[in-house]
Amino acid sequence: LKIDVDTLHGTRVGVPALIKQLEQHQAQATFFLTLGPDRSGRASGPDSLKRYYDLSTRLYGRLLPAPDIGTRCADILRQTHESGFEAGIHAWDRTLWEEEILEAGGDFAESAMEKARERFATLLGTAPEAHAAAGWRMNRHALRLTQRKGFSYASDCRGNHPFLPVIDGELIDCPQIPTTLPTLDEILALEPGLTPDQAVDRIFQLSTAIPGDHVFTLRAELEGIRYTSAFERLVSQWKNSGHVPVALRDIRASLKVEDLPRHSVEFAPLPGRAGNRMVQGEAFP
């Protein structure tokens, strides 16, 4: 379970709710944290999650000042770590990253990632070991940084199984553990007539029909606030069928980096989501 935490409201309300729910089910997950300003009001595009947000969140960075999530929610972020859940970096400024990173240079990627790393270390007292790019959006510079800054692994893309990424012929020595399943909001966007319960049933069916480990990305703002009962239904289905919800670090611990296949990464739109995202491509010779 990969939990993206995008907003102030999601951190304040969704994260504690998910922690409580996961603890009740004796389930693990990795929380990927946004640590700087919440500019969600600037988010745009037909697949924008703004329609799921509360009014204040929809105005942050546009008509209301952008609150600093790391400062305002320091206690909650520490609680996540102290409760035994894995935490990693999602972004410094999640909206700005999604808007800029595909065409940005190395200076932008370096600054954004370093500010997030410094805030993470200050708040949690340890260096982050995992990175999960906002919106599955990356570029060559950002991929290089996952290696240079010493992350144990990253979950920056969509794909089928863990691999070492190759971009423009360059091998990046930081394993990618991709999201393998569609998200709840993607399914609802593709089939507007579905209820949230029907959408999670579809996710459960896919996760059991395709062999191997899976990574499901959920959001503190959706499954932690608006669709809590649907998410509880999904976790219960997994547990009742003998599947174990784990943190991504548990998948990483099972990998031997030297044995991982090498795959090119590509940039393409995803069903139910506009704009290019990083995806696992063909095996690299």
C-alpha cells in the first residue's frame, strides 16, 4: 500500500484516519509525504483531484495563502513515523512539481528534492530512504537524483514489477517499485456510473487475477477522508483472501538489486488521467 499525502487537509484528517484503520486491520503501508506549501488551488487539468477537495484546499495558492504542511502538521508527520509506518518523500511543493518537472532542468529538481529531504530529516530525525514522485511525473535529472541522493528505492512510475530504470540509455542504480494497479479515482473517471464500492471490487479483482506482488496507490484525501468505507472494504477483501497489505520497504527487502531486470522508462498518458506520466517500458538489452 502506497499512500500519497498531497494536501494540508489530507495530512490533518486523512493520515490519522488511515493510521487508525490500518492498525485495526494489522496492515502496513508506506506514507509518501508532501512537506512544503500546499498550492492545491493552482492544480488544473481534466483529471485534477480538486473536485474531491474541501473548499479551503481548492483555494490554497490562488485566493488563499499556501499553508506550509510540514510546519502546520509536524506532530502528525512524527506520529506517522513513530507509529511504525514507513514514510518517504512525495514532494516539497506537490502542485509545482507536477506542473514543472517534465520540462524542468536539473536545478529545479535538485532544489525541490533537497528541500524535501532536509525537512524530512528535521521532522523525523532520519534521512528519507524512499521517493515517490507526485503524479508519477519525473525527468532525467530527477531520476539521476534518486541514485545520487542515496534512496534505497523509488516508486515514481507505473508498471508491472520492480526494475532498474534506464533513461536515454543511462542506467539509474536506484530500484523502481512501480504502482501496478489503477487508482480509485482513475476507475471512477473511466466509468462514472460505478459506485466507490464497485470500483474497489474492480481493484480487488485485478490484484488477484494478475499473479505476483502489487502496489496500490491511495490518497489521504480520498481513501482517508471521502472513501474510507470503500477502502476498508478493499483491505478486508485482501485480508480475507489471504493477501497481506505491506509497506513498500517489505518488497524492497525481498529484492536483490543485481538481479533486477533493466527497463527503459517512457512518458505517456494513463487511462483516466491526462498528461504524460512515467511508465515502465521495454526490457533494456
